[in-house]
Amino acid sequence: MTPDTDTAVTVHPAWLPDAATAPLRDLPSAVLGAGPCLETVRSELGRAVPVPEAALVVADVGAVATPSDVGLATLPDVPAGGHAIVRAPGRTVVLGADGPAALRGLYALARSVALARLGAPAPAAVTVSAPEQPLRMLDHWDNVAVHPVMGQVERGYAGGSIFYADGEVRADLGRVRAYARLLAATGVEAVGINNVNVHAREARLLTDGLGDVARIADVFRAYGIRCFLSVSFASPRLLGGLDTADPLDAGVVAWWASAADRVYAAVPDFGGFLVKADSEGQPGPFAYGRSHADGANMLADALRPHGGTVLWRAFVYDHRQDWRDRRTDRARAAYDHFAPLDGTFADNVVLQVKHGPMDFQVREPVSPVLAAMPRTRLALELQVTQEYTGQQRHVCYLAPAWGAVLGFRLDGSRTVGSLVAAGGGVTAVSNVGDDPFWTGHPLAQANLYAFGRLAWDSTLRPEDILDEWIALTFAAASPVALTRIRAVLHAMMDDSWLRYEGYTAPLGVGFMVTPGTHGGPSVDGYEYSPWGTYHFADRDGIGVDRSTATGTGYAGQYPSPWRETYESVETCPDELLLFFHHVPYSHVLASGKTVIQHVYDSRADAVESLDGVEAAWESLVDLVGSAVPAAFDARVRERLAVQRESAVEWRDQVRSYFWRKSGVPDASGRGIY
Ligand code: GCW
């Protein structure tokens, strides 16, 4: 299934190497249906034959009048947005609800063929699959022009942008095509192609850049993926020459309506606008005394005639707070701003809410906003790019963290996955750049893969998703090699998120990172800053009192039973203890250890557990080369060495900091400075 690319660019095939797709391409096949995705199916497959001779039939169910059209006796039900795969004697039939779904069904078949090599049980004669989340989107924080501080990809750890180079949209979109193909195979169906911090050059994508946006959208369309643009709320002033961006101003309303008309003239299936407003310095409705609903609904009106959607971000807080002020709590901000607006957003507005109340930390409680707005369409926002989770230098497989969020019963009964599936879906910040391995660390590809799969089905187990990724990525390995690679990658990756948590900020307190870059340890880096991210460590204790009784009241934003669970030091889960409470170092955790001894032990244990990781990868030396380029192996080794160095730094700084602060010796007697 080699796509007909127009590119000279060579990239790693990630989870779609030839070996993973050859078993299907080698079959005589028939494809029924029209449109760009069915054309992609045709380009993926080999020899075309009439249906009666075909061993593989792929069809858009809309193009199928009778079962015999696809060589079957009966047709299965095909769910909206999904596919059915029928394995009849001598023939496999993939039926998609539409063109994109047929294409995704083809990739699902490739996945199941690959999994069979890992010994997965044979699939049933008919398997049916439908997406759990309507919206399954990746956001790119890519700038067209290189930003003086943030570079080309804000929080990017994989090189430059795949979309933009030299201040323009790339002439060769071959890498974008290869990316679209990979995403389609995970189930992702939308992308935001520019940074939510919209600078001057990027704002113009909405106007004079539309021809280029259309070129990008053409590429994604062939893979069933819609494009969104991040827009500046100040566009009427920046681009339209108006003297206001007031959402209730008639001139502003008219400007946005005609801007939307022009976008849809260029990109008929355009997804809509993604907006970061009144957040970290981005313009918004507050400047005009208007609410977020006023702002979002005005944009929604402009998009409505075309079927477009506004994705409005809830990441709104005071980033100029006074660290001396203990009553202001950044964690409260999204709820305080948005919960009172429930029921006031237009029906084509989706409020995009970060998974935690702070900012993509390695451990946070689930955002209470997700339970507080039953009359608003909501999307969960995750971060695949590893801003606070190792920056694609550390191995940190995030599927367990995301699975825990999606499966969390936030109102005591419904999971987060089901709450957002009701009207929105799941979005995430992409970790991809123009790096030959896409993601900097080759093993970080698994996070990109896992995001799409969890958006499709949040009940998938992280270790099973990893199996899929391994079976596909290493499809060229011999069965013996594959078994060994699988064992080693599970050992390296299954617990890598917990390992990363183990040597970084403890017990949910968060941050402790180098200001600006957010990489590497700096325990007090943000302690006296205006960003609202404090741990409040002193000689006696640490943590943030967010209880209702004595703290900021954040715990009271949760529905029962969580408000009670988090309110009390006794019932608050250990892993979130310092997020919700300020406790003495002598506080005893459920594990029986004191907080301070836990801080000492976990940092040291987590670094010691890296020995296993490096040794395990090295044991694969003769095996991985059969399935991936030698450079893959070299890159993994290089990153493992960097991870160790960084993890040691984390361990030593955090342990030494708390020893110096508290004067409490480490009972284990391990090195401290
Ligand atoms: O995590 C923070 C990042 C910013 C980012 C912001 C956001 C795009 O440090 O770089 O800005 O979140 O989500 O808007």
C-alpha cells in the first residue's frame, strides 16, 4: 500500500511499513464507490479485478445496492462513521459507512492481519467498529514564520513544521500526505494546522493564505481528515482594517461572515475555527466587556451556514498573578470562567477543555469543568507532544494516563469518555515535526498512534494498543524477533509514565520545571513567578491547600463523590495529595511511608529502574535492524542516554532540595547533595 506521493522526502513509515500492508496489497481486489478516500483505497491496493474474482472487496456502503454487489449473501449493519469487516470463505469484505470510513476499515484490516502475527485470536466472521468520539482531532502548534522565542513548532520536540518552511506553506506536501495516511490508520478525522497562539503571519492564513490552506486540505481530504484553522479573535482589526473586534459590533459580525464565506469557497469541507481567547495574552471578547459566549457565538453564526464548528478553548486563567496572594488559584479558573455560561453557547460551539485544571502535568486530577456543563458540547484536550512529560527525550508512553482520564467516572457514574462523546470528542496537541522519525524519539510514535485509537475506543487497554503499534511498526521482523521485541518494548514502555512521574514532581504537585523551556528540573523555577504554579514547600511541609474548608475551594468544584474524596487528607488519593493539600513532611501516606521518604525513595527507585530499560533495548541489538532502519536503533540509544542524564538530574535536584529544605535525612542513605 504505497501511496502515490508527490514527494522526494523520505520518512520512516511508522505503523504503516510495506510489510504491514503487503498482505492486503498482494490480494486481487475490488473497490466500490467514488470520492477521494475511495481513490486512496485504490492507490493502496494492488491488482484490481471484478468482484467475483476478488479476495478483498472494499466498499462505501452507499455504493452497494445488494449483497451480491460485494459478493456476500447478506450485508451486515454498518454503524455511522464506522465499518464492518466480513471474513467469508475466500473473500474479505470491508464496508465503510462512507468513503473515509471505508479507508479506515482497510487500515483496520491491516492491523488485524499484523496482530495475528503476535498470536492474537482469529477475529470473528463479522466485526463491526464505530468511533466512540465524534471529534477526533490533532492540533498543531505550528507557526508559519519561526517565532523568536517558541521556534517554529511551539512545544515541538521533533524538528520544524511538516506544513511550513521558510515562512511559507511547503511546496512539497509529501510529508503531509504520509502523515495524513498514518492518522487515517488511527482513526483521527480532523487537524488544526496552526498554533493556537496566532501571530501576525499565521493570522493571514485566514485571508490571503487560503490558497495554501486549500492545498493542505486537499491532501487531508484524501484521507478523510478535515482541516481547522486557529484564528485570532482580533482578526477584524489585524486583517480587516476595522477599529474594533467587539463581537457585538455589526461591522465585526459582517467581517467574520464574509471571512467564513471565503474560507468555504476555498475549502468546502473546512472544519471550522479553533480559538484561544483571553488566554496568555491572546486577544478575546473581554477587551470589549463581552463574555466568552458572546465571542464564540458570533464566530459560530459566521460558520453556521457552512456547517462549520467553533472549538473554543477553556484554558483561561490569570497569568499575571501575584505569587504572594494565596487565595487566587489557577486551578479554579476554567470552572469559574465557564461553568456559569453553561447553556449559553450556540449549538455549533464545542468548548475544548484541558484534561486537568492546570496544564498537561504528568499527574493532575480530571478537570471538573467536564462535569459542570451538561448543556454545552465539550471536547477533552490532551497533549501528545511531551511538553511536561519528557519532551520526546524521555520514554513516556502516555496511553495509561489518557486511558485513566477517559475512563474516570467524574460524576460518580459516567466516564469522561462518555461525557465528551455526547456532543464533542477528543483533541490533542500533536507531537510531530519534520524529523525523519516524525516524533524525535522513535518510541514517541506510539503516543501518536495511541491517541487516535483511544479517541476511537477509550476502553482499549494501553498494553493492547502498544501491541498493535508493535505488530504494525515491526511487521517486517521474523516471528521470533517480533516476540522478543514485543516483550522488551512492553518492559520499557508500559510503566514509563509512572517511572517519569517517579523521578519528577511528586504526588501531583506539578511543575518544578525550568521556566520557559519546561524541560529539566528547577524545583523553585516557578515558585515566585506570576504563572500560578506553586508548590509552597517550606521547612515543614509542601503542597497546595485546595480544600473548601481551609484552602482555595477548588475541591468544591467537583460533584460528589469527588468533592468529599478530595476535600479530606484521609481520603485524597496519594498520587494527588499535594495537588489538594498542604501537608507536613511527616504525613504518612497509604503506602506507610512519610511524604518526605516517598519523595526520596521514588526519585531514586525510578532512576534505578532505568537500568532495566537500557539493558533491555540493548538486548535487541541483532533483532530490531530486521524491521526498522539502523538509524532508528541509533536514535533510541541516543535518547535513552539523554533520558538517563536528565533523570539523574531530576533525582538529585529534587532529593537534595527537600533534604536542604526539611533537614530530614533520607532513611535509605542513598546519595544526596
Ligand atoms: O502548556 C502551555 C504551553 C504554551 C501553550 C499553552 C496553551 C500554545 O506552555 O506553549 O500555548 O499551554 O495550551 O495554550
